[in-house]
Amino acid sequence: MLSVQVGITPVDDDLYRELILDHYRNPRRRGSVDDADGSLEADNPLCGDEITLTWRLDGDRVSEIAFTGKGCSISQAAASMLCDQVAGLPRKDAVELARRYRQMLVADGRPDELGDLEALQGVRAYPVRVKCATLACSVLLRALDAVQEGDAA
């Protein structure tokens, strides 16, 4: 009997699946930042995902960032991973990381140096779930653009 594996994506990989579930069950940076410099929310009305980011800056550095929300395991794990990755980064580096993450999901970009976010690269094989995986990223980019423009939400 011939056995062939076709189209295995990272979401199908047990290690990646466990990492996503771990961030969903034990989210990092879940909550709200006290004395936040800004807050921004977004939702995906098609599936009910909701994300609210709060953040505080120290100069041009994202000193604290947290999220609240509800939704599927992909959207909530992505928010956990993204907040964890950008905490402590200069705004410019946080924007670059978020853009590379989005590129990985929507344009087959390479998942170089994205940390836990690399576990979500297989989501691109499921177009309906890409919006779930990029919701927090979209909020973060809008928030950091507002900070750049001096208009912290």
C-alpha cells in the first residue's frame, strides 16, 4: 500500500497546532494596560471575532501592550502572539514585524524571525481564516500609524 502526504501545512503540524492552542488557552498579554496612551478596537462581523488593543509608549518604544477580545482560537492566539512579539520594540520595528507577519499570510511571504507567529503560516491555506489571523495585526498597524501621526486613539 502506497502512502503519500499531500499539502501538509503548518496548521496540520501537531507542534504548530499545540502552540496555537497554548496561546489560545493561556494568552500572553491578555487584559488592559493601566494608564494607556491609546486604545483601538476592531471586529470581524462575519465570524464574531473582536479585538481591543491598549498600549503605552516610552518615547518611541512600545513599553506595554495588551489585548482583550473574543473569538476563534486563531484570532485570539494571533493577538496573544503578536502582542508578545512587539512588546518592548521600537514603534518602527513593531510596524515592520506586523507587516512581515501580514505578508506571510496574504502574499506567501517568508516567515523569517517571527517567533511564535510562524505557527500561523498554515492559515494562508484557508482564506476564510486569514481575516481571523490578521485582525489583531490590522488593529496594531492602525494603532501604531495613529501614534506616528500623533493621534493616539
